[in-house]
Amino acid sequence: MSLLTIHPESGTSAPEIIREGDAIAARLAEIGVLFERWQAGRAFEPDAEQQTILAAYADSVERLKAKYGFESADVISVGPDHPQKDELRARFLREHTHGDFEVRFFVEGRGLFYLHPGDRVYAILCERGDLLSVPSNTRHWFDMGAEPCLKCIRLFTTAEGWVADFTGSDIGDRFPRLEDYLKHYA
């Protein structure tokens, strides 16, 4: 179940909670973020290669490339046995921006995006079938959980792909990690 909570930047008061897909999309559109529910009907082996996953969704990827001018696509696939899961989680949990507009399509699993435009923090629990855009220069961070299990297609408007500019802020420490978020809101 996809879920959106909107918090004051301080993280100290109760958030607004939105559970319905169209309402999530409408609220996120107010800050320039695209949220859509797609079909993610293909199953992959845990060790499925990037090209296998991209090939399975080639029509959708090509349509997005044409519509938004994306130049590159890759797949991030992290399971509970990934040798660098702790390092990846720590890197993604640090607030950062990208000079590039990016899109994530959750092929499998789930993750928690935090977007920080202005004085609000938007926490979006994304699951299989969710497509989320992050506009360029939008402060954000991502939690894949302590025992991650996700496969996401990522699209970028530059050939370099994922390049983060870290803000140095510790704001992410004021908000729940994926496991606590699930216990409290899901």
C-alpha cells in the first residue's frame, strides 16, 4: 500500500496522512512530483541482471525516455544479502539533491522517499508498481530499510546517472526509518 505523510520540517507534530492513490498523486503534483501506479507484473530471480529487468520493461522505459528526454536508465537491485547494503543505505539516507530530474519505477519491493521542498517534508512509501519523479535540485533522501528487498528502474536526463550533491543537513535523523514508519503509519 502506497502512503504519503506530510510533516512540518521540524518533525515534531503529527503529519497529514494520505492513503488513496489519486489523492497522493494530486498532493505530490502540487510540488512538481509525478506519482503514478503502473503494472509491475513480471517476476524476477533475486539475481536477475540489469539488462533482463530493463528488457522486460523496454516499452515503458522507451516511452519515458521519449517523453522526458531521459538519456540513461539503470536498475538498482538490493536484497538482504547484498554485500554493500549498509553502505548504500547510509549514503541514500543523507539528504541530497541532483542536478538531474530522475524517475524511479519500483519493479519489486518497497522503499521510503523523503522529499524536502520548502518547510515541509513529504514521506512517500513506494511499493511494487509505483513510479515517482524527483525534480532536479529537490532536497531528498531515501530509506531502503535494514533488510532491503527492492528492484527499481531509475531514469536520468544525463548519461552520468545517479550523481548526488549532499546538503550536509542532518534532517533525516529527525524522521523515522522505514521499519519505524511502517509500524507507525502503515
